[in-house]
Amino acid sequence: MTNQRPISCGLDLCSVPDLSNCLFAATSSRFEFICIPLVHPLFKREFISGVVKNRPGPLTRPDLVLCTSDWNNLIIGKISSHIKVDAKDLNYRKNSEETLNQELSLASHLGLAGITLKLIGGIEKNINLARIINDKLSATCNFQIWVQIPMENPLKQALSYREEENIMVENTWEWWNGFRTVCDYDKKLAIALIVSHDLPESEEIDRWLGEPVRCLILPTTLFITNKKGYPVLSKAHQILIKKFAMLEVQFILTGANRYSSITLYHNYLDYLWKNCQIDGPVERFARGYEDYLQCPLQPLMDNLESQTYEIFEKDPIKYTQYQAAIVQAIININLKRETKLDKLIIMVVGAGRGPLVRAALNAAKLTNQEIKVYAVEKNPNAVNTLQALQGDMWGDKVSVVSCDMRDWCAPEQADILISELLGSFGDNELSPECLDGVQRFLKDDGISIPCSYTSYIGPVQSSKLYNEVRQCKDKDKHPLVNFETPYVVHLQNKYDIAKPQPLFKFKHPNKDEIIDNNRYEVKTFDVEQDSILHGFSGYFKAILYDNITLSIEPSTHSPEMFSWFPIFFPIKESIQLKKGNKIVLHFWRRCNAKNVWYEWCISEPIIGSIHNPNGRSYTIGL
Amino acid sequence: MTNQRPISCGLDLCSVPDLSNCLFAATSSRFEFICIPLVHPLFKREFISGVVKNRPGPLTRPDLVLCTSDWNNLIIGKISSHIKVDAKDLNYRKNSEETLNQELSLASHLGLAGITLKLIGGIEKNINLARIINDKLSATCNFQIWVQIPMENPLKQALSYREEENIMVENTWEWWNGFRTVCDYDKKLAIALIVSHDLPESEEIDRWLGEPVRCLILPTTLFITNKKGYPVLSKAHQILIKKFAMLEVQFILTGANRYSSITLYHNYLDYLWKNCQIDGPVERFARGYEDYLQCPLQPLMDNLESQTYEIFEKDPIKYTQYQAAIVQAIININLKRETKLDKLIIMVVGAGRGPLVRAALNAAKLTNQEIKVYAVEKNPNAVNTLQALQGDMWGDKVSVVSCDMRDWCAPEQADILISELLGSFGDNELSPECLDGVQRFLKDDGISIPCSYTSYIGPVQSSKLYNEVRQCKDKDKHPLVNFETPYVVHLQNKYDIAKPQPLFKFKHPNKDEIIDNNRYEVKTFDVEQDSILHGFSGYFKAILYDNITLSIEPSTHSPEMFSWFPIFFPIKESIQLKKGNKIVLHFWRRCNAKNVWYEWCISEPIIGSIHNPNGRSYTIGL
């Protein structure tokens, strides 16, 4: 819920005798755009045969009635509802095809930003329509197509007083799912969701959040009158709008005005919209990055830039947690050793520009403990900063070591080894490999902060991400490479098919006889409603020390922490899921001397191929 | 069944004390290669823990015992059966992983042409194995991997005396299907099918014909003794071998020799193999083109070459049928008009090098009918041939017209319009468009030969074709283009999931008020057993005249006619089918002023996207 832009609410008009006047009236009532029939039904014509074949005269109003920029920005065109290109009757069908092509061509001519049409029924009743729309989209189509879908199957409402239980009513999400699948997820195809009086289950509403809902259509009959006599929405509908505000939806108001002025509806929606805005640190940080795919950082291979350090040092939670963990570790070491040590040796490996050194020094002060800190950093530019801080502020409590931690030969053993090498998926920036190497400098009873971390993984439906991954084309690469690469992404337009589950766990120090950071785990997820699997979202939870944690796993997310976005593992082919299905995911972490990578594969509900074999598309370099 | 190469039969050895001697003995007994264990089980070692950890000494026999070319050509290596990389026990699993990698690496070192391993159980029990094999295949693997699959689930045989009905026994085809799906259909992965005593249903056997079966493993216990005391196979097993001979399989004989000499088995198999060879005109013509993808001809846009004319003029059936049709048409015209006409006007449109002119002249002679033939041809090189024939042989009975039939202005009206513009899919070389243009020169009661044609379409499983389509990479094109293009192909390695059904029908002359060659049909196919859909095979059947037909639709195929191979329409994503599923296929023929093309889409059992929207990947140029 990070929107910052003003509300955009259009007014639906069923009849437009004078377009210019109607537009003026709507904008005077504060509406941002209007929806109008492209062709008046009275002008309906037939091509193959029928009474109105060869009707003379113009098809519809001329383009001259508005200036181009008004056509471009203020008008959504409605396709005539009498068009039925899937009619059984061959003449009716061919006629409808001609009419539809004519209306689509008119919309192009006028330069409309969008057209809208209403879907009635599932794909088996609309496949020719989908084919024609898809053909239009595949060719040079410059407008969006808003497919109107009712939130509730009208049949269900009609049946509600009878024996609803016994009759299977198709969920309208299936209508959309079929239609966009035939249209191969075209980006210009979006949903205009018609909000119903009785809202569906919250799980069903959530599923829409994984779809490209661009618009909510609000019938005026949804509004109730408050004590002051103004139109307002019920609590349930307010919550619905809040949910969708996250997706930056627009609105269309439809139906007869029942108040002194139509402006009152707009005023209320504008008020609601402004109230949907949350403006915490995470939202400020993430703004503009919603569902934007980023390649994971490889800080081991690449040196971070000053700006990157600066951004992450601003996290309001992370270093507070580290400091608390160090305090606790110092206390426990002293308790355990029974006598307070003169001086504790603390190593900060991957010290960056020093935030963890600062946390260690603060912790020492709080516990009144003498310490010696080794700040080890491989990036010479960051070392420059560390040396300045050491000279100006830290003095001989801190020793700056300009060295890759894996090559370093420490002069003494540490009591506490502190690092922040975690990626969005926990181990994906090779924290295990780095710490395994450095732990030889840790005393037998020494403490690693973090002392363990676990990755989490969960199945996700997101048309948006699926499309983004498909778009990531790189001329030099095989097109499947995009589907075998994880992405760091601020997930918004998605639906969680099932709760994330813990995947790989690592502990430090690792006292195994033969250290093996290869992993293989199988996870099973239950599917609670029909949906589509597009990939898996990944998270981590780390125990810094004792009960002090950092987490980006949604159910335990550290409040206000913004240092990590989730990670997203796509799959090559989306999978249609049915309620009651199980998703069985196989996940491997694999290592060789130079690289670490993940491979993944689904074996249920249908078998897929291995993603990223041998790390052919994505590896993390050691 | 077009094989021409000699039999290749290997001998399976379970223990090989002296490799050089064993190889000599096997080749002396006429066997073409041998299968040997890569490592003796006594040399088994453990890596993680266990009694044989760090066993000293060599792993197995040295490479020096054979020369390189023998290793390369005569040896198939068997992976140790104690390897279980999917074991629940973590140590056993890791140990197995190391051992498997070691054996695979040894096979590479020796330069073997192939290795073999036995699959026991479904993919859920073998996914880590599949992952490791796939990793090997994706990397630089230079050998084939023959996956041994029993034709019958051993569990089924074990259960056969009990209540088999109540226990669902997984079909072993599922084992293979899961395994190769995880391995993403790698071309180096092939099947070595272990032939069972009791053979499965013929439908199940046919399904294997759609898979890359490279080898049949024949246990010696399959053989029975004939009257002369020699080993032979039962009738049912002979039929099985005939079926697979079409796929050019090799054999492996396994088990104890029960006759005076092991050579006797080989002699019998060699005899069987030679009897599998059929050598008719279709086989001779098609040899070397089995499952080879060709782009359909576009004779309307491109001129054919002399060689192409020559090949198709040799068809032993086609012109006989045409001649019979012309005879029948002449007779019927005369019957209908009651008085015999002095001279019938016959137009051959697309006369090529004249075979249909010849057929018309023959027919006239047989019916004792005077005729005048216009031979219209657009290819100037073929016109050259026609003019020579006209000058030398035909005289003024024939008038050669060097002109595209669509631009021609005929000097008179024809009684019979003869053409051969059909493609593998009937209308796919634009016969409808061409004949619609020319029919203005046909008398009202004139006859078109052909007078109608119908395309047929049926669902097909073929790993081979799926892989071939994937391989057709064109750097300049989007990789999906291959999946939106039909191919002409001599289908061999395939399984027909259901019988082909009629799709689009065209009649000539077309007397509709508005001629419309667009088409849209929906076909439903029943799935009789679990299988995978890779695409659709297309055929045609034409009625030349009366009851005289040309057909490549399998159930009515004109005997010995070789002018057309079937057409294959791939689909972008293969679909796992279950017994009882319905396949619903939507097929469009679409036309504009310049092009004709097909679009296709599946809506059941799962919804797919439209193939070839707007003809973006493939069109037929007018």
C-alpha cells in the first residue's frame, strides 16, 4: 500500500447524446475520465445477411467532436454488448466478427488509451473472442483492453435462494484465467473487476491480488447513506478497496446517481483513497520497486558502491538487533567463563563501512567490557572509510584489516565472530562458505553472530512476475535462462498459494567432521483453491544470538526492517492447480570449488524438468 | 519398417574376469557389442563413512586392456546396481552420489558410446538420480544413457496370482515419462526396454513406439525351442520385434545360455531382423526421411525445381486415379447432356510438366471423346517442357498457356477443370483460393477435379518430433516460432493418441453467394490411456470425382501413393494426459488479401495459448 498518486475514477455512461457536453459534465463533477459506447446500438449493422445489411450513413459520431488529447486521455471505449463472436449461428458469428473488428479499428483510429468489454461465461464460450482479441494484441494494438469480470458469478446470486450446494457454479476467476491463458498473458490485457454486493471469501479476493487488476467497477447501488446523508461504502467494501489500493487500481463508477450530486461519490472515494496510504520506512524505501525484478547482489564477487552501503546502513532495525545480540553474547561469555575477561576479541568479517564495528563498540560500552575489534573488509574503498573512522574515532580498540576474510591469517583467536553476509534467501550470498573458512580463528567456545539461519520457500501466483520474467530478454542468452534465475523483488501483485516453509538450515560455527553445504530438500504444499503456480517466493529467518532474530519471512518479519526484499524463483511453465492438489517441490543447493547454485524441480501435481542444471543459467561465484 | 542396416545385437555379461577374452568370445559368437559392469562390486567403496572407506588400490581394470576404438565401439558400461542416490539414509545417499559420479566420469574417460542403468520405480523414488543424470547430460556428456525399463511392472507379475484388480500397479511407462521429463527430454537419453514374458496390451506397446526406444533387452528365458532344437521366439514376441524394427532398435541378449552355442540366439535374431524389412515404393521413397522435419512447399510463391517434378511424377497411383476420374467425368457429362458433345474443353490449371495433360489425353482416348486441353502453368521453366511436349507429341489438341492461373483470361468456358494443388493438409497450398478464382471459366454444369477435399487432424505423442521441433533453432527468429509452424514429416517414431477426425472441407466449384474460406472448427478426442500430447498430425482425403479418391488419412490411405507425407502441427508445451481425459482442439483457417494461415489452441484438458496469432510465425503466401 505504497500509492502516492491521486485517485483516478471514471464515470460510466450508458448513453452519450453529446460527447463534448457529457465529458464536460463528468470532469466538472471531478471524474478523471469517462467510459462510453464506441457505437450506438441503434447504428448496429450486419455484414453477412440480415435486416440492417448495407445500412447507409455514418457508423458513429465523428472523431472531430473531441480533440486528440481528450480522446487519448479521457475516454475508455465500450465494445457493443450485442457482439457474440462465439455464437453457434454462423451468420450471427460472422457478423459479430466484422462488427468487433470495426469497433477495435475505430478505437485504434481514435487513439483511445483503453477499451473495455464484458466477459460472460468461461473460456469454452469465449475462445473465438479470445482469439480475435489476442490477434489484435499481437499485432499493433496501442490500447489496453480491460476485461470486465464480475466478482461473483451472477448464476450464484440467482441460485442463492435455492439449493446452491448441489449446483457447481464456476468461479469467475476461471473465466479470466481461461481468457488470459488463451491470450498468452498479454501485458495489455487487464482486469476491470466488477465489485459485488456480497463479497466472496477473503481467500478468493486474495487470489485476485495475483492478477493484473487495473480497475474496480463500483455500481452506485453498493453505496449506503451515512448519518449526514452522504454516500459511503460498507466496512467490508472499504477493506476490499484498501487491499486493491496496493495495486494502484483505478475506479469506474457505474449506475444511476441517487444523491444530489454525482460528485459526492467521487468525494468519498477520494477520501477513502487518501486513507489507504501508508508511509512507513519500508514503504518509503520500496516505492517504485514494486514487482520490479532485480538480480541478486553478489557482494563476494563484486564490490558494493558507496550508495549501496549508505542505503543499507539506514535500516532502523538491523543494527539495533545486532547490538542487542552482541550485548547478550558478551554477558553470556562472561557468565559461562565465570570470571570476567580483561578483553574480548571480536572479529567483524565483511565490515563494510563499519556499522557492525559501531554496534560492537556500543555493546562493549553498555556491558562495560574491554574489547578489541578486528574489522576485516575486502573492498578497498570501504577499507578507506574504515581507516578514516579508526583514525578519527575508534583509536586502537579497532584494527582495520584490508583483506578478503578467506585469505586472512588472524593473529589471535576470537571470542565473537560477527558477520552480515546474508542474502534474501539466507545462504545465497555464501555466508556458509565464508564463515566455514573463517571459523578456524574462533575459540572453541566462541560465538558466531548470526549463529544460524534458515531459508523459507512458498508457492506464488503472480501474472505480473511471470510476465516480467518473460520480458527479461537478453539477446546473447538462451530465453530459458530467465526462468532459471532467481530475482530479488518487492512482491506486491501476488497471491500466496500456501504458507512458506523452512528449507535449508545452516549453523555456525559448524562442527561437523566433513563440512558439506550441499543440500537437498523436498517440500509439500497444499493447494486450497484453484489457482496458477508461477514460481516460489523465498525468504530467510536468522537467529543472531539467543532469541534475537532478523526475519523477512512474512509471519515473523522484523518490523520496519527494509534491508532485504524477498527472492523469487520462477518456473519455466506455469501450472494450473486445482483445489486439493499437492505441490511437491524439490530443491537443491549445490557447490563446487568455484560456485554455488540452486536447482529446483516440481514433481507434483505434474512433473517438470530440472531448473538450472549445473548452474547453467545462474551461479553465485565464490 | 524401412530398415536397411544389419542387426546390432549385444551380449550382456554379469561378470568379466578378463575383458579382452570376453570381448573376443562374444564377437566370435557374432555379437556386435557387449555390456559390462563398469566397476566390480567387490571394489565398491564408501566416501562418507562405512567399512570400505578409503579402500586402497585401483577402482577397476585399467583402460589399457582394450584399445580406444574397442572402448568406443564395442562396450556399453553398466552402472553399479548398489548405487541408490535417492536413499533416505543420508550417508548411503552421499556415498552413492560420489560412486555414481565416479562411474560416470570413468565412462567419459574410456570414451564409451553408451552406459546403461536400470530404473526401479517411479520418479518420486528417482528424482535425485534424474537430477544427477540430467546434470551430466547438460554438461559435456559424450555418451548415450540407456535407461533400462521393464515392459511390465515386476510388482504386477508378483501380484498376478492374488487380487490384482484391487491394487493399482504403476505402469512402467510412467517411470520413463517422469524420468525423461525431469531430464527435459535430453536427446542422449534413450530407452532400453526389457521385454517381458507376458506382453502388455497392444495399446500399451504402441505407446512405446512414440518414445526413443533404442534397444530391446531380450532375456534368454524368452526363447523357446523349435522342432529342430533351436532357440526361437513366440509369435507374439516376433510381432513385437517387427513393430520395433521400424525404430531401428538394437538388441541386448541377457541371461544364461541354454543351448550348445550362444551364437544360435544371434542367428535367429538376425534371421528375424532380415524378415522385418519391407521394401515397397513408399519405403524406398521415404528412406532416410523418417521423422525428418521439412517446411511445407509453397508452390504458389516459389517455382518448383525439375527434380521435384520428376519425383512426384513417379507416383504410381496419383495419375492413375486422376485418369480414372477424368474418364468418369467425361462419361457422366455425356450422359447428362444426353447428346455427345463434339469437343469437351478441359483446363489443367497448374499443369507443371504435363502429367495431368497426359492423363486427360489418355482419358479422352479411352472414352473416344474429342477434347481440347488448355495447359495453364505459371512456372516458365515448366512451360518450356510443356511447349516441347506440345510440339513433339500433343499437337493442337493442347494449348499451352504461360500464365498464372489467377491472372489468366480464358478464351472459352471449360467442361472440366483439373488441378493438383493439394498439400498434405488438403487446402494448405491454397487450392481453395486458386480454384475460386479460376471457376469463372467453368461452365455452369462444369466439373472440377478434385471436386472436394477434407483435412484430417489427430493428436500425437512423439518425443522424437518434440525434440526435433525444439532443435530447429533459427538465430534470427523467436524460439517459439518453431512451435507455431507446421512441418511435413514422414511420421514413424510416434503414437496416435486417438484417431484422426475430419476438420475443414472445401467443395469445387463453390457456388456460395459470398465465398468465405475462413474456417473455425472444434474437435474433441478421447484419451484411452495415460500419455503425452506433443502435437497433431494432419492428413487429407480428396474426392477427385464420384467415388475416385486420393487419401493420406491412415485408415483410407491410397495404397503405395507416396506424393504426400503427413503434416505435423506442434504445440508449445507438451501436455500430460490421463486416461479418460478429453482433448479439445480449436482450429482456425484464416485469410487476408495476401496470406492464408492456421491458428490453433487447446482448451482441454488444460487451457493453452493461441498458436500463430495473425500468422506471426507461419503464413502461406497468395
